Amino acid sequence: MQSPHTAILLAAFGSRLPDASQALERMRERTSALYPDYRVETALTSGVVRRHKGVQSRHGRSPEDILRALRKEGVTRLAVQSLHVIPGDEYRSLERLVDSLRGPKGFESIELGRPLLGNREDIRRVAQTILTVLPPERAPAEAVLLMGHGTRGKANGVYLDLADELRTLDPLVLIGALEAEPGLAAKVDELRTLGAKRVHLMPLLFARGVHALRDMAGEGKNSWQAGLTAAGFSCAAHVKGAGEHQALAEIWLEHLQEAVARLKPLGPA
């Protein structure tokens, strides 16, 4: 039986595409199975996506709106799990929100679970896990290029750290950023240096949203697939989001478990 005083909030960037909601819904189902005593809610951190979804949508509400509602409804212990990939702007905004809800006017206990690549150990583990979810049809001499979103500031260095870890495990597995450096042009140069002829594209994004389907695998001339093809590579795109790979989803869930473990015990009734 669910306690009226404990809850979990899963916070993802979100996507305008209907299919992208499946990854978040699946994560909600997994979380509910792990924590049957907890109420589990979801929210989107992207204002653009929320406006597109509409406030009536299950996945169209902001973390702030959900947290305020939970507080009014008597929830006192809350774990918030970031479903972002890196500790970039969206995660930091969520972190500030959680910090603002600590203390007498907030929740008795509130904890935030770090994103997929939240620290150095996460980076090492994710690199190892990525090798287990690569396309099974990939041949030994074929490369894999992961597309991350990219962000401003030092958080973007997480991609470089992940690239270093991947390079030690498999030099033909690379990662670039869509909206930061190193971008596609730098990865094309690296692929040529490696002598790759065929490249498998994969998104390092929680869900298969617009970036995966249009910017990575789209038919438009500005997609990564088009760019690689124009550069002379044979290319195959795999649009499954990181959150849809169970092995990667488990890492997010372990971060949630750590956050839940940090919650203060429920006080006497």
C-alpha cells in the first residue's frame, strides 16, 4: 500500500514526439515496481516541450508544479531522479529547485539522484555498458558514433571524458555533440584517421526524440547521417534512446536507489 507521505519524481528533458514518451513511461513502470510503497510521478524540465505537450498531458507538467502539488497533498519525503545524461543546464536547474525545497517551508526530506554521467565512476561504468548495447550487426572494423546533445560550460567536458574512456575500451567507438564541440566535423576527421568505412550512429539521449530521428538519422541534408554519407562513409542509424536500453536504464535506477537511501526515516504519525 502506498504511503501518502512518500513519493518519487522522475524528471526528464522531454520530447515533442509521442513515441519519446514511451521511454519515460517505461521508467515510471520500473520505478513503481521497485518502490510499490511510493507514489511515482513524472515531469519534463524543458519549457518548450511542456508547452507543446500541454498541461493536460500526463507528461506535460514541470518539476516545480509537481513538487508544489505533492507538498500541498502532504508528501514529506521525496526522491527526485534526474533522467538527464550529463549535469548540464537542465540538471543544474533541477538541483536548484530541489535545494530551494529543503527546510521548514519545504519537504522534511528531499534528495536528488544524479544524472547518467554524474561523476567519474559513472563515466567509467557507462563506457563499459555502452559496449554491451552496440548494434549486434556491427562488424569488427566498423565504427560507432554516439550523438550527445552538448551544453555550455564545463559540463560539456563530460563528453570528452567519456570519449577518453571509450577510446581505451574500443578505439572505434566515438562520441560527438550536436550543439557543442566536438561536433560532427571533428568526428569525421577522427573517423578518417581511424580508417573507418562504415559507421553506426546511436543517440546518447534518454529517448528517441527529435534529435535522434531528425538531427541524427533524418533525411535532411543537415542530419549527421547525411553528413557522414556526404563525407564518403557507409552509414546505419539506430535511433533507440539510452533510456530504452535496460543496461543503461539500470544505472539511472541505481542513482535513484542511492537518493532514496539518503531520505530521512518517516517520523512518527
